[in-house]
Amino acid sequence: MLSKNYRLKKKKDFVKVLKKGKGWREKFLILKTLKNNLPLSRIGFVVGRKISKKAVLRNKIKRKMREAVRVNLFSLEPGYDLVFLAEKGIEEKSFWEIRKVVEYLLKKAKILKK
């Protein structure tokens, strides 16, 4: 679980990142980033109803994405707002596949220090 400091919570923050942020896409996941000038990075996750009508499944997908980011949390560059958007096909993927794509997107965006 991500601590509250690292969560993107307000709707206006999500909208700002989605409208003004730079994006990267890979298979079933999209990453949008925007500088926030804070001493840490904040992360948000979006899984729409197009993925599944069932909230239980959408929440399960969010938990998998959250854990994939949490593992890399201390390797992230500070000062960014990140939003991960799930796309069709993610519901069939395992945690390890999601984690691999999350790490790839973070490297592609040059936010992962590794």
C-alpha cells in the first residue's frame, strides 16, 4: 500500500496531469507524467468501466498496479505527478506482467533512477 504522501487524490490534480502531462503507452497501460515541484512524486491510478463493469475486478487491477509501483517507489525521481491508465487486456494479466510493464514505462519516461 502506498502511504498517503505518495498518492494523487484530488480530481483537479488528475485532470491537470491528464491534460498537460506527457504520455507513454505500452501494451495495456498508459503513463502520464507532469512536474509538480514537490520533494516527492505522487501517483494515481485509473481503471475505467470499459475494463470491467465489476468494481471488484477494477479494484484488484488497481491493487496490482499500486504494488508494482510501491516496489520501485524509492527508485523514483522526486518532483513528478504520475497517472497510470489501464486499458483493455489488463484484466487477464498477472501481477508480474503488470510489474514488468510499469517498470518499462517508468524507465521510458526517465523517472526510474536505475
